[in-house]
Amino acid sequence: MALTLDVEGPAAPPRLNGELVFEEPWEGRSFAMAAALADGGLFTWDEFRDHLIAAIDHWESAPVGEYRYYERWQEALESVVEQCNIVARPEVDELAAAYAARPPGHDHDHQHHDHSH
């Protein structure tokens, strides 16, 4: 099943020359996680999009800070995961807090090798 992303409207992800744009590594990971869970049949892409639009609407009704699309994306992912009973809210909060507490570059703690053999 191929995911069809909105090109226009509130659920449309940021693009540059037609390509998706991620400002931070976590944004791409959140995007990939939502796509993998939808592809795995744990929720439909339409269900996710509805949660994304709701997260955007919620922010627009009471904006706090600068609007960041992938923060709304992450809210939608957490919401749909909880609603579909994939992960309970306390566990989502615990996992998010543990992830946020990791130091910058935590996932790049490997030695780089010269692959020019």
C-alpha cells in the first residue's frame, strides 16, 4: 500500500522542489515511524491524517510558540498510537521523555570507516 501525502492543505508536509524537508533528524524518524505503522496496518493513513489535522487545528486555536509542522506530526502520531491501543499514554510520555533526555548526537556514536577500498 503506497502512502499518499497531501500536497496542499493543513496536512501537507513541508517540501522543497517537491522533496520532503526535515529540519531535524527526529522529524524524519517521526515521519518514518508513522509511515511504517500505517504500512503495517496498525492504523490507516486517513486516520493519521485526521489526527494531524486535529493537532494543527488545536495549535491554531491556541498557538504556543513558533508553528512547527513536525511537532504537530508527532502529536498526531502519539494521539493515533494511543487511540489505536498500540501504546498507552503513560508509556508514550515515558518513552518521549527518555528520548528527549538523550544528548545531541546520541545516535551517531559509531566510528566512521573509510569505505574507499
